[in-house]
Amino acid sequence: MLIGIKQYLHHQIHAGNVNSKAANMKMNIKKVVLCLFMVLLSLSCILGYSPPERYADPFYNFNDDGFDSSLYLPLIKPIDAVSLTTSEAGESLWVVFLARGTWVSVPNSQNNLAHYDTIEELEKFAVKNGVLMAYSAYIDKEADAYIQENYYHWFVLIPDKKIAEGFRTEDEFNQYIQTLGIQDPNWQTPNEAFDKFKETGCLDWIPDCK
């Protein structure tokens, strides 16, 4: 009787060990399959990723101008836009940096010594035939009262011709761009343009952009 019980217990223990080994083997197989899946997924992401276009002129390359790549938007060389801050609503606030030679004279400034060297809080812009058009409702609250009352909101910049003009009203702006053969600019927000630039590295006005 005792021998029978011992044999039975030995059989159960052996079966338990076999089952335990089988469970461990199944677990190991699952781990291997999971690892292989992760490797294949990583490879598919790498092979399926198309890096942004790269250009001979680094001005137009994504993340090549020294600013954080998430903030930089090339316009018409040498003019670019950078988002340094965000609004209370969490939206990016874009600043257009004007290169020397494309500064806009401030209204009623003495001897034209003061200039706009930036367009703050860019809301929309358009580019056509080497002409950059921009709009911002921003007003410098620290400027003289006269300047605040006559602040420029509409801008036309032609870097190749060293032309930089500012306008107080949309009518003045429209009259001017008509002399350039431009009507109904194709406006876009800087955020819209940046999303495309970040995804493709390409913008319509970038030379050799496909």
C-alpha cells in the first residue's frame, strides 16, 4: 500500500515538473515571438520613413539653421520665421526675422532711423514669384502713440530687389501688390506651412523642391 502511494506521488511530481517545463517553454516561445515582432516593427518604421528633402543651400534644410527644428520655417532667403513662444491657448506664435536691407521704416520716425526688423505674431503669409506677403494684427504697446495708431499690419518683401514695404490697411496693401501683378494671394498660416515642412521638408517656394 505504501509503495503504491509513493509511486503515485512520484508520478504526480514528475507530471508537475513536465507541465512546469512545458509552461516555461511556452512562455519563452512567446517572448521570442514578441521580440521578433518588435524587431520587424522597428525595421518597417525605418524602411518606411522618408527623411525630409535636403538642399544644397542649408537655409532651406530642416533643422540646419541653429534653432530647434520644431520652430524653424524658411521663407524667402534670407527671411525666415521662428516660433519662440506660445499663446495662452497653446498655439505657436511666429516671428518673421527681416534681414538687413529688408527692414521696413517705422511711420513718422525721425530721419528713418527706426525700422521694423521683425514681424511679430505672424498670422498669415503668402509667397509668389519671389514676393513675400505677410499679415499681423500685432501692435507694439511700448511704441509711441502715433506709431501705435498707424502701426503696419500688412507687409510686402522682395529680398532680391531689396524692397520692403509696410501698410496700415488692407486696401493700401492690395493696391500695391496689384502693381506687382499679384491679386488674391494664396494665404496660409505659419502652422500649416510648418506642418508640411516638417513632414516633407518641401515648400512650394523652395528652389528645386519636388
